[in-house]
Amino acid sequence: MVGCAAVLVGVELRWNVVRVRLGNHAARAVTDVRLAGRCFERSIARLDAGESRTYWVRPCGESGVDVAFRAGTVQVTRSNLGYIEPAGGYAIELVIGSDMEIAVER
């Protein structure tokens, strides 16, 4: 019975997190990167050109994803990219393009 409980807890923990992947397809690095949503925030100092990072977050309820970063002296901020919630196995992939715009891939 303890084994079943451990498996169910593991499934519950995985089911309540959302995978957010951020890729930089621009020709240059971006800095001061911030991902945020309802009850979560992740920061990274630098994301090099061609690099991507995966974050596991736990939004509390329905949430969009906000992304902010600096490209040289330009501050880029976009809000409500996509839709995620803590149940249902959501995943979202965000891509910074060569024009410094952010696209939602899925």
C-alpha cells in the first residue's frame, strides 16, 4: 500500500507542474531574462544565441506567461503568452526570434 501511495504522490507532483521552454533563435544573446505568471517567476542572467532552457513551474490556477529581457539597450516585455494551468499536463514553448519578438510554438 505504501508503494501505491508513493506512485500516486509522484504522479500528482508531476501532473501539477508545467514545462516552460524558452529558446533564443536570435543572432545575439539576451540578458536579464524573466519568465513570470500567476504564482511563479524564474530569472536568468543570460540566454545565448541558439540556447534554450526548460523550467518547471507551478502556476496557481489559470495563467498566461510573461517574458521580459534585454537585447543590448532595448528592453522587450510581452505579457499573456499562451495559456497554462497546473492540472492537465500543460507545456509551452516560447521562442525569441531574430526580430526579438516572442512566438508561442505550442
